[in-house]
Amino acid sequence: MAVEVVSRVRVGNGACIERLVCHPVLPLVAGEEWEHLSPRPPTVYVWDCGGGQLRELGTIGAVKRGWSRWGFAMSWEPGGSLLLAANYDITGAAGTVARWTPAGVTGLDGLPPTDGYTYMEFSPDGRALWASPSAGASRWGRSDIVDLASGAIATAQPWDTGVAVHPAGGVAATLASEAGASHVIFARVDQGQAPAAMRLLRQALLVDNDGYMPPIFSPDGRYLAIRGNSYGHSLDVFEFPSLRHVLATDLDPRRPGMSHQEVSEWFGAWPRHNIAFGARPGVIWAGTPTGTLIETDLNNGQAATHHVLGGSPVAALSATASGDLVVATSEGDLALVSETARHRTAPAPDALRALAAAFLAGTSVIPDDGEVYAHLVVADREQETW
């Protein structure tokens, strides 16, 4: 399968993008610059990637207070060209939510001035915003559901590492962490309500440690991937709805005898948001700090390495709605990478709904007032691997 760079542009003045978020339907992509050692405050860039070309559309700027570093939680409106970017402070100080459209940047009315949302996601119908941690007194013990029409905010059960909605729309996956361990937790998405809500489910996966990146579903709904964690460069993929563990790998195993400085350099060299599902069903991609793209076919476990970036280290990776890969390099470029069979075949809606329905049939909702961990039925991620 031929893989090639079809478009490559410079990011602003050569900024390094550390995270990319592609629109689920439209040819739009947002990228967050957050260089920890840079004196510049972070910025969100927005590009059009239609027609096999990259074109910058605008930016969202941030501020820096004292020694604290700010980042962004970003989410695209499912049915439109609206991007919400929550500017948060890792020290817990107040944040703001910006509203980007092709017409420009404005603030989002109706949210509390002290939100500081670290993660947020539009509901599948676009009428609600799910955000964590809560703006209320409970903070990390709860999350928020924001009705975007009325501005009303309701609290909900906690989650803390982003939300991935199944392509069928009826199930979501996120993470919750406690005492150095993490669980992949699932939720039933109650659509048709105002606002749409996530109701946490009993079925869960236990994963090692903490510090995982938000999970991602494959476009055909058959796989769930998670990149972690605070202590290593793991990649785990689970079949859905069975949750059978089909891939467990260390992208770069820690070598014995490494000094503290070597461990720090090794860990920091790898991009954290560097996995994506591509155009072909069952194929997952990972970007590396040596400038290669690794393609893994989950159907047979075979992997291939592609040298298409001229050795430029990968800083972030995502996939467009059509299945092309968007790659940010640590040298300040953004590349659009396409396969020969570049257009993703849309999965049948009935097949997607059947996968979600099968998962929901095998579990039940945790009571809204229930203690989450007390109700979980946990599957260990080590139960089946290659």
C-alpha cells in the first residue's frame, strides 16, 4: 500500500503542535501548540484539509499567568464548523472557553468564570457539552453537562481523561483514575434528551498506572485504542464490543540500566498524541520521534514502517474524516499523508448500531447517586493479547 505526503505547510512561525483534533465529518483540523520550555503562551491553530491541501484558517490565543502553563481542551461541533477551546491552567486557576468559527473567535456565554475545564466533548447531537472537572465545589469528584441552548449546567458522575464516542453514537468511552491506577469506563449516551447525558455503565477495563491519553474508537466501531501512560509508551487495542485484548505493545521499551537523565530524555522524546486509525478497516498508525509512521494491521498482527516525512520527528498524529493522516512534526510543519486507497469506506449504520447495542445488552447503568468504583465489573486488560 503506497503512502505519500500530499500537502505540507509551515505552522505559524514554526510552532510545534503537540495535539491534533480532526472534525468528525468536515475537512477541518485543530492543533494545539504547547511547548513546555517556550516563553510563548500556547495557541490553537485551525486548518482546512479539503481537496488534499492544507490551508490555515485562524488561531485562538492564550495567556500565561506567573509560572503556570496553560493548555486547551478542544472539541468540534458534530454538525457544524464550530470549535470550542477551553483554556485551562494546570495549577487549577480559572479558565475561559473560546468559540471559533470561520467568521472569527468569540467567547462562549453561559459558562461559569471559574470553569477551568481540562477535558470537554460535544454530545453526539451537538446540544450539550460534557466537561471535566466540574465547575462546582466537588471539582474532580464530578463532571458537568452544559445545555448549550439554555446555559444550564448539571453535574454528573466523574471522568477525567477525555471522551470518545462510538461511531454509532449510543456508547462513549473515557477513563477514571485513582491511586495510580486507571479504568477505561463506558457510558450509555442518552440522546433525545435536553441536554444529552452520559450514564456510566458497570462494565469497565482495568489498565496499568495513570496518565493515559483519551481513548479512540475505530471508524468501523470494531476497536478501541488507548495510548499510555505516565511511565511508558504503551499501545493497547481492544475489540469492541467483546473487549478482547487484541494488541499490547511497547512502542519503545525502557532499556535496563538507564540513568535518571536518560529515562527523562527517553520519555520526553516520544509524542503522547501519536496514534490514529486510518482509511483501511483494522489498521492503526503510530508516529515516532525518528520520523517514521508505523502501520499495524489488527487483522493479522503484521506491522510495516513508512519513511515519508524525510526524518522529521512526529510530534502529533490524527486522522481526517476521509481517512487521511494529519502529522505534526517537531520541526514546525504539518503534513497531510494519504494512502493509495485514500477515501475511507463509510461503515453501514445498521452494523454500527448493532455493535453498540450488543455492548449495552451485556451491562447496566450505575445509579446516578452510586459510588462508581463500587459498581464496576472489571475486565483485566491482560486477559488476551498477541
